[in-house]
Amino acid sequence: VGTSSTKAVVFDLSGVELSRAASHPYGLDSPHTSWIEQDPEEVWQAVIAVIRDALKQSGPATRVLALCIAAQSGSLLPADADGNPIYPIITWMDGRTHELVQQWQSEGLHEQVRSISGWSLHPGLCLPTIAWLRQNDEETYAAARHYFSVNDFIAHRLTGQFCTNPSNGGGMQLADIHTGEWSETICALAGITPDQLSRIQPSGAVIGEIKAEICRTTGLSRQAVLVNGGHDQGCTALGLGISNPGKLLLACGTAWVVTGVAASSNMQPVPEALDVNFHIAPQRWTISQSLGGLGASLEWWHNLAWRSVDDQASNEEIYAALDNELDQTKPDSGLYFLPLTGGHDNPATTRRGGFAGLQLSHRRADMARAIMESAAFELRWALDA
């Protein structure tokens, strides 16, 4: 369950892929400058659609024993006591908390938060977002009885259980990186108590049976269970065999993230720019740096310059056309792009992004190349550091 779409893959018991499916991209809403939200119902319907589509492709003889979720992390969904959303998903790209984060940093809270949670103070994470609601949206804050990440929202819809895993819990910046439990200190800073969050259970634990009505809607087998998964970056690392120190992963999705592995939660040797979270593998932690919404920038230009011209074309056809046009561009065109979520020296979502040096002679492929080069610049700066 990613930031821009949901994918599903069906495997047999020996690990052989049987089928796969992908949803249409879901929308990102920006009702105010630097706010970036999503409709939770649209994300949920995408999950239902890809389960149904993947099962249909795998054939009528397929009997699914279990599901497991790899989910985006950092986004927040306020809900009532029954788990019903009362507000849109406030995504990890949202920048409304920029001033609050700056205030906390000036008050010296950065080191305390990082030493407990493993994460530096960033706009867009759940800790400052909840605190922002407390200060600026009293109605939503008063109505919220539970706070979901995207992972445990979908898990609750599938099973009725309030349950998350260490890495998605860690990605909310509300957990203790050393104990794997919710931190009362960090929760108090946000203005909530741990009982307003889903219980943390190990990755691999059975959460519960899939609801009967979901099985009927999707074609899932009765008695199929949901198994606790993890943060999508950690699941990617596990799938690629990156579970020991010394290996690194660059994931290029809506966000670009560089991820390595640590054998302990000791924060002392970890550079300030890196965040520490729980790995999916036991007794392992991830060390990572988010480079921001670099993939989101290309997706934005893809939709604006290609899909708006031919809204009937498939993604494959559009990217083939993009590749063909990019072959005709050259470097050093004098055109540069600043990502929406800021550059390497300002990862906050306070900049609007945009092109610098744009001339009438530049074509849409030149602009796409500038966006892609900006991603390469961000990666180079991160690796140099």
C-alpha cells in the first residue's frame, strides 16, 4: 500500500509468483499551501480492487491462506473510537507543521526525540502532525479517539483489529526504538496517550481472520488470515536480502530512500542525517535517509505533460513515449528543477518546487530530464555526506 497506488502479488507456498495487480493512482489533495492529503476511502477501495484483480488472474483453483501488508509510513489518519476516519489521511509529504518543528528544534527537543524514537524532527511525521492538530484544529483533535498509520487502518478494515508492527509504529515517530513499545514521553509531546494507538505486535504474527464480507467481495478464501507485515522500505530490504550491516538499498518510489542495516539500536554511531527504525528481520534495525518526494515530482510531470494529452494511454505507453523523447535530449541545457519537497539542505515541504532557467526552446522532455537530474543531484549529495 504505497503513497500513490496499491499493488498485490499472489505467491504459492514455494514462493513462485502466480499473479499480480496494481491499482489506478489515487489522488493527492492540497487544500492549502504545503498541505498534502489523501482520501482514506480511495486508498481502501484500491486495496479491495487489487486483491480481487490479483485473485482473478491467479485462477479459480487458488485458495489464499494469508495476506500480509507492506505499507507506506509516516502518514496519519485520525479516527473515532470504532476506527472510522474523521479526517483525510495527512501524508508524510505534508508541510503544515514546519513552524512547529522549527519551534521544537529551537527549544532543544530534537535530540530528546531522536534518542527515543530514532527519528529526527521532520514535518510530515505523525508526532508533529498530531501536536499541530491539538494547537490548530480543536474540533478534529477533540473528536479523534484513535490515530492510525495507513498500515493499521487497512489492517483494521480487513480484520476489525487495532494492530500494527514495529516498523510502521516506528515510522509514526511515537515508539521507543529501544523497547519496541509506544513511548509515553513522545506521546505526551504529541498530546495523546499510548492507548489511542494500535497495539504493536511482531512482524509475522497473525492479526486475525479476514472479515467474511471482505472474502465475499474479493474472492478470498474463508478463514484466510492477515499476517503482520511492515514498513514498505523494511519489507523491500528483506525481500532483497538486505538484512545485515554493509549492504545498502536505494528505493525509488514516490519517495526516494537510501536504507542500510544496523545490528543494534545504539544511536551514537549513526550520523545525524540518518533515521533509525525497526527492520522486519529480528534483532536488526534500518538506518535510512529520505530524499523526499522525487518520484512524486516525476509523476506530477508525467500526468501534466503526457496523460493530460492522451488520457486513454496506458502507463506503459506513456513511459515508452517519455523514454523516446528523452533519448533526444542532452545534458547541460541550463534547465534545473527544485523538488516540491525541498532540496538536500531543506527537506521540509515549505518550497513550492519548480523550474529554474526555463526558456521557450525547452520541450516537455527537457523538463522531464531536469526533474530526473534533480533526483540524481539529491542522491549524489546524500551519498557524498
